[in-house]
Amino acid sequence: MFDRRQFLKLGAGGAVTALTLHATARAQSTPAGYPADYGSIIEGSRKESGLIVYSNMSDSQWKPLLMAFREKYPWITPQTLDVNGSEAMERYLAETSTGSRSADLLMTVAPSSWIDMIARNEIVDYSSPEAAAFPAWSKPHPGLYTSALDPLVFFWNKALLPKELWPASFADLVEKVKKNPAIFNKKLTSYGAHLTSYGHDAHFFFAKHHGDKVWDWYRTIGPATRFERAAGPMVEKVTTGEYVLGYFCGSAASRMAAKDPARSQIVAMSYINDGTPMVFRGLGIPKKSTSVNSAKLLLDFALSETGQKALSAGSRTPLRPSITAEAVSGGETYASITQSIGEKNAIMVSYDPALVKDSKAFVARWREANGV
């Protein structure tokens, strides 16, 4: 059952409170370029009771987007719950099965779970006015959009790893591990394909991209790796020296650490030049949403140029191709990453049904190769 106590709290530091204090009560007109009847969605939202969003984004990552959104629609107070990718859908399905209030909007990196939602016919078929600005591959099903991408990167401790051992590519890392076992043994970290759907999906598409040679790579680096469930522990343990390098680390946590003045002399990050997994941050309205109009407004805003820039300010990587690094003060965007590594080396962790169908066999082979 939905428990409001799990959401943003009132008081100092509460994002919703800050947003409420700064929001204005001005009426809103239809955004430029939107359909003439879009005003009915705006007016419909005024009659709805709140807006609940399940995602795997923290309050600080949501804050820039929600501040900008509430400037535009001050009568809507979104409440966000930060859970892991697959849990967002699991909670929604469990809560709605008992008739409880649940999520009005889902925004999460969980391709396997989105595939399940498609199979259950649980996504509202909503055509966003912003849809034309996004590539076809990012819109795999009516009503399902890709709002952002999470690149998975190399992240290492510069104080412990000599510069000549900093890897440029995955193949390069494998060779360096082969030649320097004492430095890397049990000092590597990554997501485990056997531990989380996030790790599973990234490894699945990385293996699909590289083919059979990836299994030899895993046999080399797997025994030297200790697997984690989340980017936070990876980044923290690389920083403290428990690990010397992480591969497939989440770029948001890695980038924030690498730019932190207190850590920048210790840690660094880079893309994986022969294949950077790009995890899709799906965005859709579930069919049992009770604030559908409000959900449509936030979905459209998150896909708009203004919303995409706000996502960047919250350390997310905007997908909209028109958003350049210059547009977000040198931040990371889909356009800047593909320019850096080449589109052929951007591995899309997409909504391929094989991700679910072949999962059991893949995990068994992955475990064998990595020795776990």
C-alpha cells in the first residue's frame, strides 16, 4: 500500500517543501507547438489528487526537473519514491492488485521490467507532443519513451593505479589484467549479472555486442572482480582504495566523484571506447494511474528541451539529440557521448524480448565464465 511517509518529508531539506514555497499560482497556456486541445490535459490536471512517481532517482537528482516543472504547473506537487529499477514495477503491480493507490508515472532503468509491463498491456498509449524530437529506437512501444540514458563507464583510483595501466577499452583492460595480476587481483569491481537486473541487462547487451570473444574476456577479469549491486558502493570503495578500478560503473555517481574537488585528485572516469553500455531510462504512464493528466504533463515536460536540460542538472544524461554538451554547461549528453566514442560503440541496453527469454541461459554462462 502507498505510504506517504516514505516520500519527501516536510521541513528543511525537503524538496517538495522548497518547491511549494517557490511555486507561483499563475495559470498556464498550451505550450508553443503543442496540439490545440492540449489545454484539456492542463485543466484536467487541476482536478486530480497529487502525482506519484516511482523511479530509481534520488531527491537531489529529481530536484532541478521538479523545480522547473512546478514553475510551469504550480498546482501539481509530485511525490517521488526512489526504489531500484525492477522494484518500481513490482510495487505498482502489487499495490494495484489490491486496489491501493500506486504510481501515476514510472521513470526507471529496468528494461526487463518494462518488457513485462508491455506484455501485461499495462502502459497507457499516450502520444507525447515531444515524441518527434526523439529517435525511433528510443520509442519501442506506444506510450513508452526513453527520457535519458545511463552510460556505464570505467572509474579508477589514480593514486593506486599507475597511468600506464589506465584502460582505454575493455580489450585493453583485459590485457592489462593479464600482465599485472598482482595489481588487479580482487581489486576490480562491477555490477554482477547474477545480482541485479541493472547488471544483468548491461552484461547481456555487452556480450551480444562483442560476441563469443567476451567469454574469454570474462574468464580473465571475472576472477579478479568482486561484484556489487549498486554504483554507490563501487565508487566509494574505489575512492578509498578497496578497489583500484570499476568497470560498468554508473556514470552519474562516477562523474560526480570525479568532479568533486575533494576527490578529483584521487579518482577519474572514462567511457569504454570499444563498447559503452547505455542503459535506457524508460518513462511511461501505467494504466491504473489515477492522475493521468498530471502524469502526461510531467512526461511531456521531462522530454522537452527545458526538461532535458533540467535532467542534466540532476546528473542524468539527456537523450534528446538536440541537447549538446554546450547546452548543459559541458555536461554529459547522448550527443556528446556518441561524438566521443562513435555511435557504433554505444551499446544500447534496450527493450529486446530476448533479454527475458534468454536470461536463464545467459546468467548460467556468465557465472561460469566469471567464476561466480
